[in-house]
Amino acid sequence: MSLYDTQYLSIVKNIINKGYYNQNRTGIPTYKLPHQIMQFDLGQEFPILTTKLVAFKTAVQEMLWIWQQQTNEVKWLRDRNIHIWDNWTDDKGTIGKAYGYQIAKYKQLDKLLDTLTNNPQDRRMIVSFWNIEDLPEMNLQPCAFQTMWDVTNGKLNCMLVQRSGDIPLGIPFNTTQYAVLVHLIAQVAGLRVGLLTHVINNAHIYENQMEGMKLQLSRENDALQAPKLWINPEIKDFYAFTIDDIKLIDYKHLGKIEMEVSI
């Protein structure tokens, strides 16, 4: 069984068995637990679920849209037949001053890459989308809103902090896409990959997702081995990566599980 399935399904079971039931802004009640944490050594295994299909290519392209394209315009995603942001798109075709807009506004990625190259022991390597000044102009305030970076013994470590985590749908995407991001940044910075630690402040399952999660739990004993990640070794410029330079090898899974997104 992949380590991601093990840690993820442990959180799922805890939420189902011990979760606090309450309402929220969407109108669909959730079962939730605070302060859930998963940690992976990316040098040992790539974290992606095998007990259900995770749309790897879509997840990676959303990450590239935020971190590489650094735009709030949804057209780039729609041109690739990705519609996960359609519900939060305004009449200007943007998501407001959120996500990639914040990276571009403060040149955060460029500053991170420069620091990793020239001062890798800096303890202030933080990328944050939580700009209080711009929060009112974000169509959806960031869920995965901050990363903190560290270099130890030539390995790049990343802590992803998430204020709110839809366990069935959002979290599998977020872990996988940030694992890819660490691999990409490590490659262009001349580092090896280290730890990815995923911290979720409010980890929740919506009431209308419970049956899907129980189905996934029933597959636990059939979970498979994790696939391998391939990154084109020729690419040394973060802005030069394309989706064709990032592939999973031998990704085997137990099939798709349909669940609803609460808006």
C-alpha cells in the first residue's frame, strides 16, 4: 500500500468516527477535525492515492497555472479543458486577486528561487497567498495558502499550510500537486527532494460525500503501490516546464469515485 493511502485513510477514519458535525458557509454540513498532518519523504515515494483515481494531469496543470503562469485568468485552464474554477470566475474571466496573482504581485517565486540558490539556509523562505489587503477582492480566499521552505543536507523540504481542506476532493489534489512542485523547484535549484509536510487546519468531509468515502475505505486492503514520478532532467528553468515534462510511471488505481463539490 502507498504511504499516501495509509496516512490519508487514517485521517478519513478519524473524521468519520470522531469528527465534529456542524454547518458552514456552503449550507452542506461537514464532519471535521482540526490540525491534521501528513508527511512524506519525496525521495522514497511519490504521494498519490491508489484507492481512487486522482486526475494527476489536471492537478499538475492547476499548479502550473498558479506557480508558473502566475495569473488569475481562468482562460488558460479552460483552454486545456479544465473547469474546476468555473464556479468562482467573475465577469472579467478571473478569480479576483487570488493565488497566482499574489505570486506575480510580489515576485514570490523568483525571490524563492534566488534565495535557494544564494542563501539556502535562510529561515524566511515563505510564499503566502494570504494578503489581508487583497482578501476582499478574492473570489475564493486561498485554501492552501502558504508554503515554508527549508534546505537541509542538500535536500529541499516544504511545509504546505492549508486553512481548509475538503478531504475527499481537494486534499488529494493539493498533496499531489505540491509534491510535484517540490520536485520541479528542487531540480532547477540543484537540490534533491526531501520532506513534504501537509498541515490542514480544518479537515472536513461534507455530509453528501460520506458514502463515497465509505466506498473508498472499503478498498483499503486492496490499495496498490505508489507510482514513480518522472521529470524531464533537461529542464533547468522553472518557467520552461510543460505538462509533457511531468509524468507518472505505472500509476495503478482502483477507479474513480464520484463526489460532489460544495460551493
